[in-house]
Amino acid sequence: MLAQSALLAAGAAALAVVAAVFLLPGPAPHLPWAPRGRFADMILANATIYTADPVRPFGVAMAVRGGRVLHVGTYDSVKEFRGKHTYERNLSGNVVLPGFIDSHVHLIDGGLQLARVPLRGVKSKDVFISRVKEAVRDKHPGQWVRGGGWNNDFWGGDFPVAAWLDDISPDNPVWLTRMDGHMGVANSLAIKIAGIDKNTNDPVGGTIVRTTEREPNGLLVDAAMKLVLDVIPDVSLTERREALLRASRHALMRGVTTVVDVGSYFPGMSEKQPWQDFSDIYQWAQSMGKMMIRVCLFFPLPTWSRVCDLIHEKGRLLSEWIHVGGVKAFLDGSLGSSSALFYESYKDDLGSFGLQLIDMDVLLNATLESDKSGLQVAIHAIGDKANDMLLDMLDEVVNLNGMRDRRFRIEHAQHLAPSAAKRFGEHNTIASVQPDHLLDDADSAGKKIGVERAERSSYLFRSLLAGGTHLAFGSDWPVYINPLQAIKTVMSRKPPGWEVPWISTECLPLDDSLKAHTISAAHACFLDPVLGSLSEGKYADFVVLPSTSWKEFADDIPGHVLATYVNGKQAYP
């Protein structure tokens, strides 16, 4: 036995050496920083500072030098860094928080949507049609009309169809995406241009919704959306660059200083766009000094080897603004589009269990190779069956590739089987969740999957934390982006018009909610050494709130920020 143990130990040591040679550089990023000079560039005084650092959770003053936090504590401990040229700001008690990290956005798409037909929050068919009609007036014949953000549950549940749009847009093709990005509606002209008719087969991983006569009714789900997207003229490079700047300004207005951008990549779409955005937009913005917020980029899983090449060539931290995160894939669709994958049938569509968007053998093999190379892997799963399939797959990955700090991410983790929340903690799986989706689903989930199923499986944030996982809050923008609203949502779980919480046992306290948008979110993308808390040496990214005491803030979460700072400099307003 001793000889066998020695042999195993030797084998393990050999494997460790091989791993050290062939694995990518470690994910934890450390930009070298040493304070230069004795004095601070700026001191915040008379503030209520929440640091998200357990060593020193609160302070009343903060010194900043060279874009980094120099010290947080009492005013007496900070004033020693005050020099002749130090700018001092008296905040009169205002609450200061670390800059918010949005853990799941489609940043450039969010910026594009800000300039398109705004349909979020529309509560009637008539308003939906009028918004599109208004947009058509500004277009020349033949120009595409694009928009998004609609949620059919807000007007009773009926899906929009081509017939709603045809009379108001006879000369303009129209494409409008649902708020979850997994369904869209086209008018008849767009359907014709795409070559879709009664004889067109559903693509793998998608659905062409049809009338009783099998004619397409305008609705396309998941991979079927590509049929229309392929015939829409490409957005110009100038427009996409402007979209990045527009989106960055909007994020700063919401107090967001860092985002995890999972790219312009959806089921059935080309894998090329995220790479084009990286080279033509992000690297352009970096070279021109136009980056305003920090981004952690995830690329399509099928391109994992290209991500490896990029990291080998340039490292993970390309600059203080751009970090290479890892790779992302989709397993299922969304609840609202009836394409999230469940064990049980949809209540409003008996016999339908949702869509599995990728073969599990293909997903496992790509995940194994990515993981073996040291990449972080993030996979979309919303239905309870989809989440269990990923947790089972992760068990196999760990069994084959061994234990390591991989921080595997499940994006959304929206509906979980009874034992799933505990399983997240077994391998330190990250639950990358979107609290404000709860506001959209609370009324509709019972109709889609039944009240009992919805109440035992939906948005189990507290159960996930109890199971040992790290929560990372995000918005899935262009759905919506407002961290303060998200924090308020997870604390109360009361959608508009509700007097009682939806699943009150899953409400979170303030501290856990704040950490999920700051230090826990930074941990979820390996950026915690430099971001996520107002700790000495970390970037001085923070927000100032209108609340003038902690009690005022805790009792009434404000809906806006007064100011957002990046690198210790005011970036908004």
C-alpha cells in the first residue's frame, strides 16, 4: 500500500508539472501598483462608506491616489495623506458604495437598443403598435425597423404577430425582439425577405410559430431568429462604436463601473460578431482612450481555442479596462418564450417541455477542452432540467479534469429542482442571476408552469447562498440595467402592484444583496484582487448616493446615484 501511495503521489506531482507548463496563465489578475508620493489626490470626508471588505466594513473617510484606494477609515487616519494639492470633498454623510458590477450584459446590443424602438414596459397592444408606427414614419421605404424589450405578459399574454404590424409597415421590414432575447416578431415583409413560408422547416434548436394553416405567423423562437437576422443589413462599424459609448454612459448613470459582457451571441447566431466587436470596437476604444467602464469579455464556447491563443499572446488582463473572462454557451431558452427546458410540461402548452439548444456530448467535450486549458466556462440554463443537466456535467468535468478553482458559471439559474441549490456549492459553482427578471416573471410563471412549481423553483437566491454558492447579480441588458432596483427587488421580492413578497423565504438581506453586485460579482469573474471592494490597493471605483445615513439607505433604497467615480475620477454626471 505504501508503495502504491508513493506511486500515486509521484503521478500527481508529474501531472502538476505538466499542468504548470500547458495551462493558461492563472486567472487572478494583479496589476502592479505601489503608491507614488506621500499625499492623496483626493480625500472623501464625512461620508458613510460601505467597503464590502469584511476586514473594515465601514469608514467615514477615504483617500485615493493614482486611481487606487489608499486608505479607508476615520478622518484622523486619512488626513495624514492630505497635501497641498489634495482635493478634499465633504460628503455631508452621503452613502458611498463600491462601483456596481453587472455580471451579465450584452453591452453593445444594449447601446444599440437605446437608439431603437423602445418597447420595454409597454402594457397594451395599442401602445405597442403606436410605438412601431411612430418609428416607421422616420424611415425611408425599404429601411428596417428594429426594436425590442416587449413582454407580452404585460398586456395579458397574447404574443404579437405579423398581423399587428403589416398595416402600419407595408414598405418597411420590421423585427422586434422580446425582452429575454429568445423570441422576436417580424412583419410579413420581413418574413418574405427571409424566405420563410409554410414549407420552411424548423431549425435545430428553434421554432417557427405557425397558424393553424401552417403559415408562419411572424414569431420566431431561439435558433429560428437567425432566419431573419441573416437578412438584416449589418449595423455599421460607426453605429456599433457609438453604441459602446452610449451604453457606457448609460451604465455610469446607473452606477455601473464594470460589466461582464457575454457578447452579441445568441442561439443560432454567428460566432463571428463577438470577435469583430473585440477587435473593431473594444480595441479601438482602448487605443483611442475612449473606454469609460471596465469590461470582462466572454466569447462563444466553440471558439475556445481562439480565446486560448489570445490569452497566450496578450494575457488575461489586456489593460486596466479590458479583461478576457472565458467562454459562454446556451443549453436552453427562456421561460417567457416557452423554450426553457423543464422536467414537466408547460401548463399553457401541454406536451412541450422547452428546447435543448445543444447536444450534451458536444457541450461536454467543448467544456472539457476549455476547462483543461484553464478557461472559465459560463453556460446559460433557465429550466430546472437544464440546470440539473449542467450540474451533472460539471460533476463529470471535475471527475475527468480534477479539482481546481474553476468558478464554473451557470447563467440565470432561474428555476431549480429541489436538490439543485445545495449542489451549486459542491464545486463552488457561480450562480449568475438577474433579480429584475423576477419582476417580469412573478405574474406569468404560474401561468406558464403552474403556481406550485413556480413557487418552489423560482429565483432561489437565499437557498443558493445557503448551499454555499457565490451569487453574482446582473441585468441581462438590453433587458434592463439598474443595480439599485435589483437590490431593492431581492430584498422585497414585490413586483409592481403586489402587497406581499413572491416567495418571501427567498428574500435577501441588504448586505448579501450589495455583495452580489460588488465583491461577489468580482469573485465570479476572477477580478476580486482588483475590484469589488473599497480596499487598499484596489481601483477607486465607487458611487455616491443621495442617502445621507446608513439607516436612511437601508430603509429606503434610492432609485438613482448622485455620482459615479472610476479610477478616483468623476465619470458621471
